[in-house]
Amino acid sequence: MADDSPVHLEVRSPLQFDRAQLLLRVALAVGLAWFGITAGWLSCLVFGTLPIIAAVAISSLGALGFQRDFAPRLWRVLRWLLQLSAYMTLLIDRFPTGENDAVHIDVRCTGTPTIGSALARLITTIPSALALAILGCVASFLWLIAAGLVLLGGPMPPWILAFQRGMLRWQARLVAYHASLVDEYPPFHFETDVDDNHSAPLAVSGTP
């Protein structure tokens, strides 16, 4: 991962995944789908509402107030959603409950957002989102392989964890940009960290 990126990720995956946690994931997905809540539906909701939420907050608080007061609260919600994504994609093995979870994703706010720039991200984000959706098809196939290995009691291959970390990192950068927290466009560069199960330590959390 690039050291100068305003979005930083650290994941601590277990050496062995629990079958019971796998079944909990499946039950959670089925339960949410019963109420019409799917990953695709949630992604569309976030994509459509984040720029509008950011634009409204900027119009009310100004750019400085948005970064100082609103951005940290918004990021706490987005960070939990990203941690949930890590859990559902078999990167971690415990449901995210707070700050001490195995996934830490922090952001350093950059730029001076405006109402216009926030709303424009409904359009400018599309190329990165489409690329991420294509990679998501691969991630879904790898999830099936990973789930089978967990059921058989085998270890998780490092290359599967590396690919899913790359997906999560792209998601985090895209979400931070889409919410006008950072000016840096998500790079079209898939970082897998195959030889390392951890990324750099984190210190800053949603502060300008």
C-alpha cells in the first residue's frame, strides 16, 4: 500500500477460521435477504446517498465544519460497514463490534470539499465502482473456495486473504473519496500484499 495514501488499512486475519462463524455469516445474509437487504442493495444505497449527505453537510457547516465536525461521525459509520464487509468476505472471524476489532481503517481528510464537488462524485466515482464490481465477481468465486476450506477444517490460503484485502482497501479508498473525505481518486492499482497479513499501523482517525 502506498505510504502517502490518506486511507490506511490494517487487517489481522486468524490462522484458522471457525465453522460456526461461517454458518453465522450465511444465516446473517439469508436473514437480511429475507427483509430485502442484500449487499447490492446496500451498495446502491450508499452510492446514491453519500454525495448528497456530504453536500447537505457542507452547505450547512462549510468545508471546515464538515471536515472537523461531520466527517469523523460519518467515517465511524462507514468504517463499521467496511469492517462488516471484511467479516462477510472471510477476512476476519468475529462480527465487528467496536474499536478493538481486527480491521482498522482510518482516513486523513484532505482537500476543500464544496457542494458541487460532492455532488459531482455521483458521476466521477462510476469508473472506479465499475472496476471494483468486476473484481467483486472474482472475490465471490474465491469466497466459495474459502468457505469450502473452512468447512473442511483447512487453513485459509494467504493469496485468498491477500485478494480480499485488496478488495477491502479499494472499497475503503472509494468510499472515502465518494463521501468527499479525501480528494485523492482511488488508484486503479490492486494491492494484494500476498506476503504480509498486516498493513502499516494506523494513528489518525477521521481528522482533518
